[in-house]
Amino acid sequence: MGIKASKAAAKKKKNGKEESLSQIQAIMEMKSKVSKQKLLERLLSKKDPLTEMETSLKLKLRFSSRVTGVAMHG
């Protein structure tokens, strides 16, 4: 195998690894968004009055969902 072929093969492997990393990062971001969405849904559906910390978290999550464009109810 020539030098150019070796370099081309190395680039393909590197790009494959980078693609895999990008896919993993996208999955982790989506997982984080879903987790935050579920937490906000639990806070919104809670029957008892929210504590000060819960209220603060709810406001933060609602603001965050608006910035990222995730639709929230409540």
C-alpha cells in the first residue's frame, strides 16, 4: 500500500470514529432534553404546593425549554 493510500485509509477510519462520536453526542443531548422534559412534567403535574427549590427549578426548565424550542404544557 502506498503512502497516499495509507493516509486516505487513516482519514476514513478517523472520520468514521468522528461520525460515531457525533452520533453518541447527539444521543446524549437528546437524552438530557428528555430527562429535563420529564422532570418539568412531574413538577407541573404535582398536586401539592411546590417548594421554593421546585418552583425555581420549574421556572428554569420552562425557560430552558423555550430557548431550545421544546414544547411544554402548563
